[in-house]
Amino acid sequence: MIEIVRKKNRLELKMMAAGMGDDLCVMLTGGDRPHLGAVTVGSGTGDLKTFTFDRHKENIITELFSSRLKREYAGNFAVCCGIHMNNISQEELELVIQLCRDMAEELCALLKNRAG
């Protein structure tokens, strides 16, 4: 299990990645009310497929994360995300996206080091 936590101001995001043989399941949660808002599945060779629950926008994060994994990871993967922050500002929303992008980069580097 790989765990990465990012904290900035009132934001706290947590990413957990669990290996499933050659495959990977990633969970991104945080904010005031962690939940499941969207799931994107894919592989290094196939198309990405996303399911988003009604009134959720976490597909932005799952697709960002999955696009990064698709370039670096050969196995199948699922990225689940649910981040809710009460009264989130535009600046905080942009910070959430940047922190998730950073966590995706760190996860890919860790996976590469484990494989090599």
C-alpha cells in the first residue's frame, strides 16, 4: 500500500494506492466530507472510462490522475475520488487540482522505482 498525504491551509488530501497483482486501485479522498464521487478505469493500452455520480465533479480529478497513470503504468487501474470542501473558493479548487497532479507524479515515480 502506498499512501501520500498533502496538506495546505485548510486542505488535506489523502491518496492510497493498493496493488492487485499487476493492477492498481487508487483512492483519493479529503476535505470536509470524503465520499465517492467518480471512478475512472483504464490501462496503459486501453481507453479510459469514467463514471460520475450525479452532481459530482470529481471526474476532473480521476481523469487527470488516470491520464498520468496511463502514460506510466502498464497494468489495469481504477482511480476513485471523493473530495468535498464546504464553501470552497476558486483558489482552493485550483489548489486541489494541483495537489492531485503532484500526488499523481509522486505515485508514478514510486511505482517506477518499485518496478526497476
